[in-house]
Amino acid sequence: MTSKTTLDAYVAIAVTELWIYDSKKLRIYLLRDEHYIESDHSPNFPNLPLTQIIAATVERAWQVGTVQALKEFEGTLERSSF
């Protein structure tokens, strides 16, 4: 789990977008006015539902292995209209 101190450390070096995966959930944080706000979407990937895709891929990796899960992830991206 990421602590407030860790988030503050990223503020200090001005990381504009942070992704943290914990407890089967991807959280996206955006730096605004020297504070992080949680967001459902990434401005760097505006047409991708990252919170769903990443969480599903990580869980799938536990079931079938990392290589297979990444192949399925690539296939999802290729077939999608994101």
C-alpha cells in the first residue's frame, strides 16, 4: 500500500500522473495544484479504460501466467476501438 508520504515524494519531483495498483484495483492520480487527485482516466491514454483493463490483466496473469495474460492484453488492444 502506498502511503501519503510516498505520494508527497512524487509531488516533490512533479510527477504529473501516477498509477498505483493495490488490492485488485488500479488507481490513477493526477497532479493538480501540488496535490494528487484520483481520476478514472489517464489524460495520456484518454480513450482507454485503464482501470478496468489493467486490473483484469493482472488478475488474468494470476490465472494463466504473465506471458499469456499479456498476449491476451495485446489482443484486446488490437481488437478494440479505443
